[in-house]
Amino acid sequence: MKVTKSRGVVSLLVFAVLAVPMTAGCGGEEPAAVSEAGGAAGNEATVEASREDVAALAEGGNEFAFDLYAELAGDGNLFFSPYSISTALAMTAAGARGNTEREMATVLHFPTEDVAGKASFISRERVVASFGSLQEDLVASRETRGYELHIANSLWGQEGYPFKESFLDLVAEHFGGGFNVADFVRNAEVERVRINAWVEEATREKIEDLIPPGGVDSLTALVLTNAVYFKGQWVSRFDEKSTRDAAFHGTRGDATVPMMYQKADFQYFEDDVVQVLEMPYVGEDVSMLVLLPRVGGPRSLEVLGASLTSEMLSDWSGRLREQDVKVYFPRFEMTWGSEDFSRVLAALGIRDAFGERADFSGMSDLGDLFVGPVFHKAFVAVNEEGTEAAAATAVVMKRLAIQEETIFRADHPFLFVIRDDATGSILFMGRVADLD
């Protein structure tokens, strides 16, 4: 992890740089429904996502975000994109079946028909369609909405591996995930560099070396990648002339940081636990929500983070009221990762996907695919003008190492012994050098 400008600045708990709209519009159509055998049922009606489907998916994504944060929380800096991770895993889950799919849907909080305890259910096809609709709604340009938010997905598959066309078509239709032929068997390092170059370009050079050396090898069959880039300007910008060096009291001691300042009207809430400040970006569709634990209050940063839920955030957000606030906020830049999230995801309940019990029969009929490492890296820069953030995720699908057929052909000279198996005592010993 790399932090510049000041050490420990993110201990403020800047929790949601990208506030995903909860009522995203729907759009796009599902291609022909995919049968369990993997073939396209060409005559079946297409599946579309409703606004309720998309809202349920976004709500589940927020729950996944809090689960991830609780599992990752510690005393150091942290920055990640739950949306990027969820999207990359959703593309992967589109090819999962059986218990593998159920575990992924449960951990990712997809409101699918396979997940118990949900008030309403939507099918696998509608989940995929909902991701497509949400992505379509989120993408923005400065010209149309005042800020930039770009999302890119891509698949990199081993040349000659028999991926199902139904899976590739599904991902291409709803995630915009184009398929790139790769040769991990002979050129794993070359392909790693090529994928990282794609990520770097998709994130405006903010995410470099997403997949570390050795992250893909000759057993890699497929890499599913997602990249997210955001750049927005504050509705109420900070004046650089008001920025002063000041002390930041981090968990590892005090540090001198460039502290921005302004006095303006903001959405704000406070109680004896936390101060909550909302700073919108131009366009006012995206905002930064800052949760600042009370100094000496009943909940430290660590305790607050561990207990944070979607309901708590919704409650605090509902109590925000516009008022005049003096805001002191540090200017900082931070890169977090690359981190392998496979351990975290396994701890949350995705287990079958990472081993021999993995069922990705929706991707291929060979039955040899499982999820290897899941790499994630994120960048954020906050200054007087606004915020620039980027993140990328790569899910590496591997093939089970198939044991070569064992052959013992005693067609040349050999030694042998005859022994008592109970005691190990050698009773006879010989050598065969020639046979008539």
C-alpha cells in the first residue's frame, strides 16, 4: 500500500467515494435464455430487469460492501471498490452452477431464487440483466452529467479452450465484456503484461500492475477483468489559498498534512457517536459521505467500522440536514493493493468455487475450472477541486492439474526384493539383467 502527501490520512474513514444510486434505471435486453446444458434456447422470450430488480441488486451490493469492509478492517489505511469486485465476480458467477452458484449468490447478496431468506427473488438471468442495467445507468461523462464514471469489462481466455458460447454471449451482452484470445500455456508472462496494460488504459494510468508476477500461469484458462474510473469536482470547491499544514492524529501518531478548509452549506448530521458529512460532486448524482467518529466517543474507528451496516448508513443519511458547516479535510492521495481477495471471499462463504468441488459447467463442459486468485487494486486522490478514483479487479480461473497416466514398463534391467510387510524384513533380493 502506498500513501502520499500525508501518512495515515485515510483513518478518517472515507467510506463511500462512489455512492451508487439506489434507484438506477433499467435498460438492455437479455439474449436467449441459457439452459443448464449451456445451449441457447433461441425461441424463449428475452429477460429484462425491472427497476425493482436493479434496486434490489444495488442494495445487495451495499451489503456486500459492508461485509468486505468488516473482513478487511484493521488499523491501517484501506480503499477498495466493492462495485468492481462484485461485477468481476458476477461475470464469474454467470458461469457457475449448483452449490458453487448458491455460495457466490449468497455472499454477493444477489436476490436470486436460490438464496433463502429473501423477501423477493429474481432469476439468474434477471440478475445478469440487472447488472447490465445498473452499469448502463452508472456510466457518465462530464458533458452529460458533470462528472466522469467509466466502467470496462473484458475476458481473456486460453486459445483452444472450449468455452460455451452461451456464457460468452451472456457476458458480452450485459457486461460489455469482450473476449480476447490468450495463450497462458506458452506465454503466461506476456499475457499478464497485456492484461495489466488494458487495466492501466481503462483506469487512465491510475492502476498499474494489477496482476503481480506469477499471478497467471500455464494452468490459467480465463481471466475476467473489471475496471472503474471516476473523476468529479466538488459542487463547493475548496480554495487552495485556505489550505494550511495541520496535524492529523493518526493511529500511529501525529503527522503534518495539507488541511483544506471551507465554510459552506452541506448536508450534515451528528450525534454522540459520529459526525456525518455529505460532499456532493458536480451533477449531484454522486457524493462523498464521510463518517467521522467522535473524539472520545463510545465508538472508535475500529469499533464503528466493524459494526457498520447498510441500515445504519441509511438511518444516518436520512437524518442529514442542510446547514452551515466549517469543513477541515485533508488533501491526500493513496494506492491500495494489489490484494488477493480469495481468502476474504472464502471467509465470507465462497468456498466451493476455489477448489475441486467448483462447478462452472455454465462456462465449459470439461469440469476442470475453479477460481484461483482474485486480484484487486484501488487508487484515490482528494484535493481542492474534487476526487479522482479508480479500481480494477481480476478473477483468475484455473484448470485443475490433470495427472498424467502412470505407466510402469519393466522392459529393462531392474532390482527387486521380497520382504515381510509386517516387519519390513527383506527375505530375498535380486536383480534381473537379462531374460531369455
